[in-house]
Amino acid sequence: MNSSAPVCPVPTEQQPINEYQELKESWFFRWATLRLAGYLKPIVFMWGFSWLLAAPVAAVSFPAAKYPVQFFLSGAAGALVLPTLALIRLYLGWIYVRNRLSQETIFYEESGWYDGQCWQKPAEVLQRDRLIVTYEIRSILRRLQLTFIAIASLLLADGMIWIFL
């Protein structure tokens, strides 16, 4: 055992590297790390499933037989709520871990909310954590940001079509 190696006082479950591993292995958060088809499949599934709630609401305002385009546009926009909320949760989880890995000083709780402490990361730990951010987490966040841009574009297109009806 090397006595010059820094001892990390942060509890195991609060160490940023372990928070990252836990997030990466979580069934929900792992979704953002899948290949493109595996990533898009749950979004499309949630959007389709959300139609079960969005369609009746859209049908009350715009009966499908009388206003089919308005029905589809309002239902499609309403059905985007569930996938968007899920993507926001994904994004917030990955941002939290990215921030914890990037910080030089880690705040942690020893036994409860009332006894918080701070730990300065040694240079080698900080470098390892920042490499993880650069080579793994940054691409996940970029994918999520592009997805938000795509959703916003779809909603904008939906609105533009609506204006010209």
C-alpha cells in the first residue's frame, strides 16, 4: 500500500466516478448511451403511447372526421410531452454527473444533510474525471441537445403548418 496516495473521504456512493458508473448502468439513463436505433426506439414508443392520451384531447377540439390535419397536428404536439419529459430527466441526470466529475472540489455528506464537507480532488483524479467527461459524457449530452433541437423543430413545423391552414 502506498502511503503517499490520497485517501478519499467521500462516501463510496457519493464519489463522482461511482455516480457516473451507477448512471451508466441504470436501465433508464443507459438509454442515452445506446446506438442510434436503440436510442430512438423508446422516444418513438413513448410518442406513440402518448397518443392514447393526446388523441382524445385533440378529438374534443378537432374532430378527426371534420378537421383531420388539425387533429393530427394537435395530437402529435400533445404526444411529444411524455418523451420530452423523459429526455429532460435524462439530460438533468447526465448534467449532474458531468458537473460532479468536472469540479475540482466535491461536496459530500458524511451522515446526513447537516454535516456536509468538501474534498479537493488530487490532480490525477481530476484528470481522470475530466477525461470521462470529454470522451464519454460530452457526446451523450450533445445527442440529447440535438434531440431537443429536433423536437423544437418539429413543434415549429407543426406551428407553421397550423398558421397556413
